[in-house]
Amino acid sequence: MAHITINQYLQQVLEAIDTRDGVFCAELLSFKHPHVANPRLQLSSPEDKCQQVLEPPYDEMVAAHLRCTYAVANHDFVEAYKCQTVVVQYPFLITLFL
């Protein structure tokens, strides 16, 4: 898993969303999963790639997570905190509007 491409990662996220596999989706957005060490996924601006594969609001949530992995890899922990805060707020915001 540590050497997958951005497209493979996004396809896994999409599949987890489509099959409503919340446990796997949460794993893919977690820092406990090995994908966070993958330099191919540590992107400063992953928005375009995420928008090509995922629908809103999931594209923004995953893009924020990938920006967070980039920030952590570059020891910018304040930015990482901001990005991951966006990620964890989305499930709450989604349930408010359903």
C-alpha cells in the first residue's frame, strides 16, 4: 500500500464511499494507515486530482487529508492541524444537511 499512485488511492476511497464501508474509508483518512508515508500522496495541491474522481463534499475532504500528509512530511504541523480539522468536520457537516 505504501507505493500506490494518487489515482489508486482515490479509487479506493471512492469504492469505500460507494459501498458505504465507513471503517475502510475512515482508515484511508487516518494517519494510522501506511499511505501517509507515501510521497506520491503527499501533495500540496491535490484538489484537481480529487475533483476528477470524487464528488463534493468528499473531494474536499480527501484533498484536505492529502494536504495534511504533505504538511506533516514538511514538518508544518500548524498547517497539518488546520487541514485535518477540515477532514474531521466534514462528517458532522454532512449529517447536518441530510
